Amino acid sequence: MSNASLLILPGDGIGPEVMAEVRKVIDWYGAKRDLTFDVSEDLVGGAAYDKHGTPLHDDTMAKAQEVDAVLLGAVGGPKYDSLDFSVKPERGLLRLRKEMDLFANLRPAQCFDALADFSSLKKEVVAGLDIMIVRELTSGIYFGEPRGIFEEGNERVGINTQRYTESEIDRVARSAFELARRRGNKVCSMEKANVMESGILWREVVQKVHDEDYPDVELSHMYADAGAMQLCRWPKQFDVIVTDNLFGDLLSDAAAMLTGSLGMLPSASLGQPMANGRPKALYEPVHGSAPDIAGQGKANPIACILSFAMALRYSFDQGDEAARLEAAIETVLANGARTADLMGPEDGTPMSTTQMGDAIVAALDASL
Ligand code: NAD
Ligand code: IPM
Ligand code: MN
């Protein structure tokens, strides 16, 4: 394979720090596995606002539509807190998701053996955990109309609208069932059909897609609040969880802690197939720009590196190379490599972001 194109958008805060480690991994694949990418880099979020006065320049948006895959670091930070809502860094990321129509956001939560002791939950609850949250990413309350802050009588009212069409639910449900068939063959759909009409429709459509086209997959439904509880009580009961945009945001951050750290969770946001058969795709860690540790070399680059592994698997048909990279990460963790987020305050000196990246590249070398 050659000339697959990658657009890298490091973004803000720890985004550029973790992305620098991904670049080392990309370079390794070029040098050692003959897997070469045409890599271009551009600005998103606060970094784009600083240069262009917008969190995503139209030219960057156009580039993102053309490439085979986008890799994004993180956006946002306190510097931009007082900006008008329309130009906040997060709007740049939301525009990418919406305009690329990346409706299926895959957020795997896998607990590496070496970290099972470090989770805030008991080891037996998380050891061997491997679940996949499929979060709907282009609709729901994030995008529904009407929205805004309006005058109402002598006070203001803030409005956001939860809105789902049948076809939006249908397509993300199909993604979840397809994934389940390649994993543990189980889907749990989460909504709040007990209090929300959009939840009633969600449950009906997911059930219909199941009954018509995926009767071989085991399907269950759960209210999302109970789902949050079950995720902490006994997460290994789940295989694939499919849920809406907002619930998926919350549940995936919670799932992150099952794996030990938010610095461990990658994601793939996938859309419709392009002319070349590859899905529109953006890969990014689940975590944000981590302003509290930005610029200090403390960030864990694993979530971002695992996001590149997902790109190898879902965009470039390189499942074996993705597995090689995941195994290299497993090896360095098993050998005791830890960034600060994976250690307690009494546990000695943590590795820096760069040292972790170098250790992973060394483990890749050792895998040959
Ligand atoms: P955050 O994910 O940035 O940080 C939460 C906590 O996790 C912090 O203590 C941070 O230090 C830690 N953390 C996160 N990633 C880490 C890593 N790789 N290694 C070590 N520790 C890590 O969430 P937040 O503080 O709520 O948000 C900060 C900014 O990031 C906000 O502007 C928010 O909107 C933005 N954000 C962006 C994205 C994204 O770009 N996809 C995702 C979430 C939050
Ligand atoms: C995430 C983030 C984003 C979201 C923000 C930064 C727009 O929290 O990717 O999980 O809410 O989707
Ligand atoms: Mn989030």
C-alpha cells in the first residue's frame, strides 16, 4: 500500500505533544514496514482561531473531506473560554464531525493486564475488559434545533433540542450490529425511553433493525442511567454498547476510568464509504487538551497512538499492523512503562510523553 493520505490536526494543549509521538510511529511504519502515508498537517481549534479567527478554516475543512483519514489531537483550553460560542475551539471539531457526516463514533475501552491494578475499580471487575461503545456523533442534542439563549419575559432561557430521525438511528444501529458480529455478538442499546420520546423511537428502531437484519446478534436495551451504574458494577457483561451523542460522551469518559486513565482511550469516527471504498474517517483520543498538564511533557500519548492503530485497522485494512502496534503498547506497559496518569503519587518517577513514545517505537522494533 502506498500514498494513503493522512491529515494531521494536532490542535491545542497536549494535542501537539501526543501527536509528536504518533508521528514517530507513522515514521516507523514508513521506514520498517513500507507503509507510507502522504502526511499533511494543519490547524484546528484554538490554534486555528489564533491564526485565522476561526476554529476551522474552510481550506482545512476541504482538505479533511479529501484525505483518506484525519488524525486529531485535542482542542480547547482556558485561553479560549471567553470567546464567542460560535468560534470556540470545540466548534471546529464539531464542524468536522458534522460536515464529514461521521455518524458512528467507536470508543473501545480495553483494560490492559498491566493496568488492571491501577483502575479505581477492583482488579477482578476490570481485568480482561474489552468493550466497544458506539456513540452516535452527528445528531441528537449536540445539533438539534431550536437551540440558543433567548429572552423570555424578564429572564433568559437556554435551549438545546434532542432530535433523532429514524434513519439516523437506523444507520448507527447497523454499525453497532456489524461490529458485534466481529466481536462478542452482543449489543446493548442505551437511551431513556422511560422519559424521552426520542428514546422511545431509538428503542423501536434499534429493535426493528435487529429483528429484520441482525436476528443472530443478542440485543438488550437499558436505560442509560442504569447503564452507567452497570458499567461501574460489572462492565464485562457488555460487548458493544450503542447510544446517542450525549449519553455516549458521558458513558465513554466513565468507561475510560475502567481502563486506568483517560489517557488510554482511542476513538474512530466513521462515516459513509468514499469513492475508494474507505469510510470517511477521523481518529482522535477520547481525552481533551488537558490544560492542567499541557506543556509539561506529562501527557500519556497512548490514546492518540491507539487511535492511529484504529486508523490502520478501519481505514487502511492493516489489521495485522494495528495488532502489532497494540501488542507493542501492551509490552511496554507490561515492562512497567508509566506516564504520570498511570501512577500513584508514591510510585516513583513517571516517564515523559517522549519517553513513552520512544519505548513504544523500541517495542515495535523488537517485534520484527
Ligand atoms: P481533559 O480530557 O482535557 O482532561 C481531564 C483530566 O484528564 C485532566 O486532569 C487531564 O490532565 C487528564 N488527561 C486527559 N488526557 C490525558 C493524557 N493523555 N495523559 C494524561 N492525563 C490526561 O478534559 P477537560 O479538562 O474537561 O477539558 C479540557 C479542554 O479540552 C476543554 O476545552 C474541553 O472542551 C476540551 N476537550 C476536547 C476534546 C477533544 O478535542 N476531543 C475532548 C474532551 C475535552
Ligand atoms: C469528546 C469531547 C467533545 C464532545 C467536545 C470537545 C466537543 O468531549 O470528543 O468527547 O463533547 O463530543
Ligand atoms: Mn467527551
